[in-house]
Amino acid sequence: MKITFLGTGTSQGVPPIGCKSEVCLSLNPRDKRLRASIHLEWEGKSIVIDSGPDFRYQMIRAGINQLDAILFTHEHRDHTAGLDDVRSFNFIQKKSIPVYLHQRVYEVFQSQYDYIFFPAPYPGIPQIDWHIIENNNFLLGDCEIKPVFVSHYKLPVLGFVFDKFAYVTDANFISAEEKEKLKGMDVLVLNALRREPHISHFTLSEAVSLAKELGAKQTYFTHMSHQIGLHDSVCAELPDGIDLAYDGLQLILDA
Ligand SMILES: [Zn+2]
Ligand SMILES: [Zn+2]
């Protein structure tokens, strides 16, 4: 399994437009963060989690020319605003692209992307095979994927477990039952927005505590604000086995 972090920033990205903070002026490429998304190559499948506003550029930047599925965590725009660019994969692959999402998110898409659902759609719109997922494992070819239900304030959000790799963005609470699914991982990804409390995201210290509790061999944080601090200084203060992810980070896992 090959994993590429396509974006590790919060909803406005880092830097947000016009920001002159120390992090936003940093010349370290690891302090530049597109909106949160990840790519997996697993058993010959090319899988993306979320297609936010940076989706097109992320595909080009990472050289992804084939897409076998998009999995959606939730309906917030920083995770969905790039869906229209699925068209490029329709043109390349000459077929519909499978999308996996919760029923609630599907209903939001029906209003936000109404033109995709018109009975006589305009030619050239995204061609998508919709797959509704519940809290049960599902198969993508030979790949078994386990959804994990987490809470983003009051909004249920999906995390995903792929063998010994788990990805959880946009959450500030995980029930004891769902936490069990996230134990025993080789690599775990959790959201860590910033140091100050936030109504719907784990803070850095909350994410560190949870990472220790879940005990993955390696944990990476994602969905970060510029308020978290400079990448290199934050990583230097984190415990062994816990690091900030950064755009372009690639991992090769046995699976
Ligand atoms: Zn988000
Ligand atoms: Zn969100």
C-alpha cells in the first residue's frame, strides 16, 4: 500500500488568503498546506479520500492519472468542492467513477450538485456511480474497507480503516466502540487543528492523548491550521511515533 498526503490543511488551507503570520510567511514547503485529502494505491486500486477545492491541482501535483474510487468523509465544502473535476477521469477512463458516501452526504450532493442529477443532464457533467455506505465493511474490488463513525461536533463523519492504516479527519470525539476499530494500526492519521480549543476538531494536545491511547506504531496529524505553528518546531516537540503530516508525504506499508 502506497499512501500520499495530497493536502494536510484546514478548510482555508495554509496560508489562508492574505495571511502574514510567521507560519504563512515561512519558506519551508512543509508549512504550505492544501485542503485535507489523501491518496492510496492498494491492490492495484487508486483511491482518493475527499475531493476538496484543491482536488484538480492535487491530482496534477501527485501525477494521479487513474481514479478507481472517491470515499467521502462528510459534506463540508473543504472536502467536496472539487467533485466537478471528476470529469477529467471520466474522459481519461471513459467510464463512471465510483463514489462511496453516507446517505446524508448523498442528499447534500443532490442539492449542491443538482446538475449531476438532472433527468436530461448537460453533456460533459461528472459521471458517477454512487454507493451508499453504512457502518459496515465494504469491498472495493478485493480491498475490504472498514468505516469508522466519528463526531465532528454533532455531525457524524466517516473515518476509514484499510488493513493496518486508518484515516480520521474532522472529529473531536470518537466513541469507545469506534475507537476499538482504530487500535493495532501500523499508521494512524488523526486531525489536529491547532493548540486552542475548537468546537469540532481535536486540538494538538487532544490528538496527542488520543494517539497515545490508540497506540499506532506511527501517528500523523492532518487538517492543520496555520495557528498550530511551524511544521519543524511542532514536530520537534511531539513524542516519538507522532508527527505532523505534510503535503507530499508518502508512506509505503506492507499490505
Ligand atoms: Zn474539514
Ligand atoms: Zn468538516
